[in-house]
Amino acid sequence: MRVLIVEDEPLIAMDLEDIVSESTDADCVWARTLNEGMSFSQADVDFALLDLDLYGTTSLPVADRLADRRIPFCFVTGNRHGLPARFRNVRCVGKPFRRTDIAQVLSGLRW
């Protein structure tokens, strides 16, 4: 299994990767930019954790691609109000998050 982490803050990305590693047997790939996220979203991933705001842009194109491919994802963002209506039913964990918040999201997945 493989989890895509789209996050522009390295410390947060490393924390998310640690939580994924502790909670699952999945491998992680990390994208820091929209372009990297778009590339990885075309690859073999099973789930994604997406920061909404990335260096002056958003991860919404990545979310759209994942949704088109029917790959589940969760937003991990401090900007919950920036989510468009089409993603209102997607799981969203606010920043700052607790480790248990992310672990709970992961535990609800069918690996």
C-alpha cells in the first residue's frame, strides 16, 4: 500500500509520514508542490493526505485527479473554509492536528 502526502511544510510532512508508518504498513511518497502532487497522483497510490494550500496555490487539482481515479483522500489543512462544495463530504482534519486525528482517519480505511 502507498500513501501520498501533499504538504509544503517539511516538518508537517515528516510528522504525517511517521503517523502513517506507526499506524499502517503503507509506504509514503511526499510531494511538496502542486506539480509533484499531480505527478504522484497519476502513480500507484492507495490513499492521500492533502494540505489544501501549497506555496500560493492549492492541491485541488490533485484532489480532482484522485477523485476521478476513485482514490480516497483526506484534507489536512488549516483552511477548512477554502474547500469547494464538491469536496464538502471529503474527510478533513484541521491543523494543528493531533496524531490520533490522523491515526483515526487511517484506521477507517480498507487496506
